[in-house]
Amino acid sequence: MSDQPTNEPDPKPSTPQQPGCPVCGGVMIDIRGKLQCTRCHRICETCCEGGRG
């Protein structure tokens, strides 16, 4: 075995990056126009509502 790098590209994720929950890092889903965490159920405000997003 050698320590030379291979010419293969890094594998790309099969799905586009989803926004993560700022509280627990869980997956965010859109419910009625708001992002809600599937793990802790926190609702994250959008930039139009004065939140940090």
C-alpha cells in the first residue's frame, strides 16, 4: 500500500444539504411556511419575521 492520493473525486451526498436546527442539529422540515426541527420540534423564524435565518 502507498500513501499516494487517489484520483477519484470525493463522493457527493445523494441529497441536497438540508438546513440544520441551531438548537440540536436535527433535520428541519417546512410546516405551513415555517421551518420546524424533526428532533426537538423547535420552530425557527425566517429572516422576514425578525429571526436569525
